[in-house]
Amino acid sequence: MTPPNQLRRVVLASFVGTTIEWYDFFLYGTAAALVFNRLFFPKLDPLAGTLSAYATFAVGFVARPLGGAMFGHYGDRIGRKAMLVWSLVIMGIASALIGLLPGYDRIGIAAPAALVVLRFLQGFGVGGEWGGAVLLAVEHSGDDRRGFHGSWPQMGVPAGLLLSTGLITALSAWLPESSFLAWGWRVPFLLSIVLVGIGLFVRLRVLESPIFAAVREGGRASRAPLLDVFRNHPRQVLIGAGMRFAQNVLFYVYTVFVLSYGEKTLGYPRSAVLSGVVLSAVVGLFAIPFWSHLTDRVGRRPIYIAGALLSLLAVFPFFWLFAKGPGFVALAIVVAMIGHDMMYGPMAAYFSELFGTNVRYSGSSLVYQFTSVFSGGLAPLIATWLLSRHGWEAVALYLIACCTITLVAAWFAPETHRAALE
């Protein structure tokens, strides 16, 4: 087992790096809901502009499995640490360039085209991030605390969401609407360069995963890890994809779609919805490690099943509470995200335990990133279209269907919390 001081360094590096990566990725989602439709698609009517902005948001999800495949291949061949450095650099540069990108009124159609390219690079970078960060934390950990240590990179999601949404909330509240649209929204993107520098400083000081180092030194590294995943672990891929599905859909509906739903459909102040998202992120910082620690004691499977079932039962109450008024928005989002956190926290250790060490980066990245294309990447777009055609009830039924898929997959998943990673 890794010495305690090195383990703390690895866990911190995983948390800081994923926080920065998800800060950049979520920043785009918030800006897509509030700004990009007006700056990059001004010729379209409001609904079409919002749908187009969400479509560029989805491009990042298309790139994620490509990034996961490439980083996973070299992560299983060369090592976890090197891939994490490159993923952070790619994400930081792409985000900073978005902050410098002129709008449609300056360069015409080139503006949304460049936005799509930069969003693709964001997705490519984050596609390689998750698997490497999770594996460093899990593979350095002892067998009895993998869930808890693996939850630290998972906490980078609410931390990144908190930073990005909190900064956008503050800027939109402090600045006049004209100043926010002109330059205020760019500030969080430009800050990415500073954050990436901090992340690199922390990550370059950690050691390679000892479990993977033993595989590489023993000449047991896979020559074609992704191919070996499909050949040797098809059941794990299908089960993992099903378990991932609802968690990803719920997250992007409750943190991205609700921004435009609250402001444009229900007429709520922007600050009310943004504050609700921020509060849910704060709760997630504590809920994710709690549920993950609990899975080290009672098992991954029962907690995951409970999270999927609770998420299914919370869908209609969420929409009822949300529609009661701006004062109920935060409560609605926080309650709805409880089941999500029960699934997302243990996911890091759970997906890592499904695959062998020589294909673990590729296998876990495949399940996590490929599924995100069809779940979270399309969720705001699908939810917005369903709302415009059939009302909020159709969105609720969409979420329930997704939760059912995940509930079935979790029911057939193996229990892995006592299995040795080696």
C-alpha cells in the first residue's frame, strides 16, 4: 500500500486536477444556457438559439469518448500520470481561447464554427481526465478504502460546478446586463490559465500508480487495451454503461437545463436558479464522500440501487417544487440530486473494480465517456425540445425512463468492494 503522505498527495492532486477540468467543462454549459445563444447565434429566434447553443454543448460529449480512447490506450501502455498532465493542458488552452473568441457580430459564421472546435477540444481533454484521476486515487488506495479515496476526484465535479456557476452568478449579479454580455462572461474562461498552472504544479509531484507500474515492469501491459476490453469484458461494459446512463442525464438536466427552464419558461430571476445549482454543489461536496465511504462498509451495489430508485421517485416532486416559485428552486434541486450523489460517488471505485489493471484506464474511460454522449450530452437538448412540444411532464417521463435503465443495470451488476485490484 502507498505510504500515507504519498496517498494524501495523490488524492489531493486528483481532486485539484478534476476540479479545474470540470470547472472549464461546466463553465461552457452555464454560458451556453445564458450567453452563447445571444452572442454566437443572434440571427435565430430565442428557442432555436438556445437549442443551437445546447448543440454546441453536446459536441464536447462527442469528443469525450475519443479522448477517453486515446488517453486510455496510452494510459494503459505508458502510465496514468503522463496522460493527466496532457489532459489538463489541452482543456486549459481550449477554455482560455473561448474567453478570447469574438462574437457573431465581429467575425460572422466563423464565431460559432470556432466555438464548436474549441468545445471539441474541451471534450477531448476531459475525456482523458476522469479515468486517469480516478485510477491514481483508487490504485494507490488500500482495498478497504477504495470507495472513499476514489470519491475525491468525483468531488471535483461539484467543486468545479461550484466554482464555475458561483463565478458566473457573482459576475451576472455585479455587472449590468450589457457589460456581462460584452466582457463579463469571458473572465471565468480566461482564469483557466491560472488554474491550470496550479493543477500542473500539484500533479507533477505525484508518483505513478504502483499497481500499474508492476504490470508494466512485468511486461504484462496490453498491446491493444481497448480491443481487449471488448474481447474480455463485454458484460462489464454493458452493465457500466447502463449504470452511468441516468446519473449523467440527471446531472445535466438539474444543473444546465434548469437554467433556461427557470429563467425563460417560468420567468424566475437568473440568480434564483444559479443559487440553487450552487447550493446543490455545496451539498455534493459532503454527500459524495459520505456515500462512497458507506460503500466501503456495506458494498457498492446496494447504495447504487438505492440512489437509482430514489432518483426515479424524486422526478415528479422536483418539477412540482420547482414550479412553486423562486423560493423553492434550491430545495427542489438539492432534493433531486441526493440520488445522483449516491450513484456518482461510488462510481469511481465501482467502474475501476470492473476491469483488470492492464485495461482499467481504457475500460473505465469507455464506460464513463462513451455513455455520456447519449446521456448527459443530449440531455439539455432533449429536455428543451420535449418541454417546447409536450410540457414538463414529458421531461419528467424522460428522466424516469433513464432511471429505469440504470436501476436494471445496477440490479445485475456484481458486488466488487471486497475484490482485490491486482
